[in-house]
Amino acid sequence: MLDAAFVRDHLDAVKANIANRGVTADVDAVLRLDDERKRLQRQADETKAKQNQITDAFKKATPEERAKLKEESGKLKEQVAGLDALLKEAELELRKALSVIPNMTHPKAPVGAGDTANVTVAEFGTKPAFDFKPKDHVELCQLLDLADFEAGTKVAGQKFYFLKNEAVLLELALIQYAMTKLVAKGFTPVITPDLAKVEILEGIGFQPRDTAETRQVYTVADSDLCLIATAEITLGGMHADQVFAEDDLPKRYVGLSHCFRTEAGAAGRDTRGIYRVHQFTKVEMFAFCTPEHSDAIHEEIREIEQDIFLGLGIPFRVIDTCTGDLGGPAYRKYDLEAWMPGRGNGGDWGEITSTSNCTDYQARRLGIRYRPKEKKGGGLPFAHTLNGTAVACTRAIIAILENGQQADGSVLVPEVLRPWVGKDRITAKR
């Protein structure tokens, strides 16, 4: 979250940023609650100072004076307890008000909302030119026996699925491909838990306490756990309440996890096949760094995402995401959108990865700081956090199937995946 002092000192900029993002947040309430917190803190400090004075006076007092001082000390003790309780409540209310204020936004991020406001910054590859009517991934999965959507619905409900045959090998190959590439670039590989505590999700910027109509994550009954929507949650939570030495930064992780999303409010949007589902496998990048390095690492993560999909031979474009489409924690976000020939009428772009620079927004919530080599006074600064999708397997499989399809119904396997898939072409089962 933003710091209350920052909000106070940059009030107009914070309000303008909220308007640009199209969200609702009561900034003036933050100032009122911060004033109340400061008032209670001063009162508590003054009362504790009086307690200390009585303690000092007690040592030199007569027996009669001590009895009076003891009575006065008891009253002050009760006052301190009451003020501490009020202060704790005020701090919680302030944190709640701050938690809905989004991060500030990079000055170059396009202002607006919706696809028309996003800016294409680069385009790679060539869209395939078919001499036949291309199929979408659902038709290809049925033709090549790569998925069973009916069984998925029967077993777990809508938007669940079974992957089969070469689709399974493609998913495993994508994981190996991405992991191998990132380990070679110095990322530490991690397999994360598929569950995390509510406080960790809130620290990353999710709202697991929202109503069922708006909540994006599954909560586990009779516990403080949720199924994670992305390994960003668990990778960020790994170092909650930790202080790094500056020399230990940046830290780069690549995490593998299943991802679970309720897709609340997404009815009717991209519901066909495996584009928007309740469960999928993802390889996620995450970095912790000092503030002066976060912009450069953001560009580094974007270049890695580009490199991965260039290697797969998938045509894609890079989007600088507009302010109205940024998540609360993101300072700046790039999306990679692959060309999907079977999407819509005549093909369309579909998001395959994203990468966000969250500056110190998540670290402030999670208590992640670092100790500078040269201390400049004040408290320890917060680290910056960044995340980026290496491969979301279902979306990547869609792009591979639809772009690699041939006139005879077969699909070419990207050359970089063939060592793991064990073949260069997927054909119909006989």
C-alpha cells in the first residue's frame, strides 16, 4: 500500500491517479484516520511518560507518598491499556482505508480504460497464412483427442477439463522449456504451495474477503487458507517480514504452481475451451530488488517473456497496459498477446503473459525491507517487487495448436519442445 505520509504530501497526485484508474477510494478518510492515529499515539506517549516519572519519583518517595503514587500509577496503567487498544483499532482502520488506494502509476503508462486505450509497443512474428479455414483449439482438441471438456464438467463443474495425450506432453514440455531457460538466466527454481494464508494474499493485493460475487480466489472452509490464483502470491510471501542485505538483492525466482481462479464476473467472456478456466498450471517469475533497479528488471522480465514466445515461434504483440486496466499493486504492466487464428471471427489477439512492476506497494504490506550499504537515517526502506508470467500453460497450448495447425488437421510441435514431446507433429489417433 501507499504510505499515509506519502498520501498526505501528494494528495492531489494520489486523487488524480485514482481517477485515472477508474477506481473508488476515500483519500480524505485516510487523512482523518491518520490524524486520529497520531492524536492517540501522542496521548499514549504522554501517559507513558507520566508513568515513567512516577516510577522515578517512587524511588525517592516516603511511604505515605508511595501509596499515593501507586494509586496514581494504577490509574495511568488503565489509561495506557485503553489508549493502546484504541490505537490498535485506529491503525487497523487506517490500514483498511489505505489498502483500497492503488499504487501510483508510471508516467508513461497510457491513461484510459479498455482495449482502445492500451498501446502496442512492439509486434513479433508473422501471422500464419492458411489456405484453409482454420479451426479453433476446441475443434483441434476434439479432432486430435487432446482434451475432454465433458468429463471435466462432470467431475468438477464448468471451466474444468482433462488434458490428454500430446496436450499433457505439451504442458510438461512448456514447463521444462521455461524452467530451463530461466535457470540458465540465474533464476532460482521453486515449486510453491498451492495454498496461502489470507494475510499473504492481502499483502500481494488480492481481496479474499470480498463477496462471493466479486472474489477471484477460492477460500478453504474453516481455515485462513485460500487456493492461490498465481505463484506471485506464494513467491512474494516467501520473504514476508524479512530484511534483506542490499548485497543480497536482486533476488530472482521462477516458481511452478497450479493456479485457481473463480473467474467471478467473467460469465460469457472467453468461456470456450481452455482460455478462461478455474485451474491451470503456470511458471511465474518474481524478483525482489532495490528501488533504483526495478525499472530495469521490469524490462528484463519483459524481454524474457518475449524470448520464450519467440522460441516457440508464436506471433505476438506487447501491450503497455492503460491505467484503467492496471491491478491495484501495479505501477506499470506489459501484456503479451498471442495471435490466435481460431479466436473470434477470423482470429484475434489473446493475452498469454503479463509482467508488473509493483514498486514497494506489496513489500510495504508484507513488511519486506532491505538494509542499505550506506545508511541515510530513518527506518529501513522497503524492497521493490516485480512479477511476470513465463508460461501460462493453457494459453500457450491454445496458441501452439491454432498457429501450428495444418491443412490435414495435424499440428506442428514447436521445435524447442520436440525433445520433451517426442515428436514433431500431432496427428489424429487411428
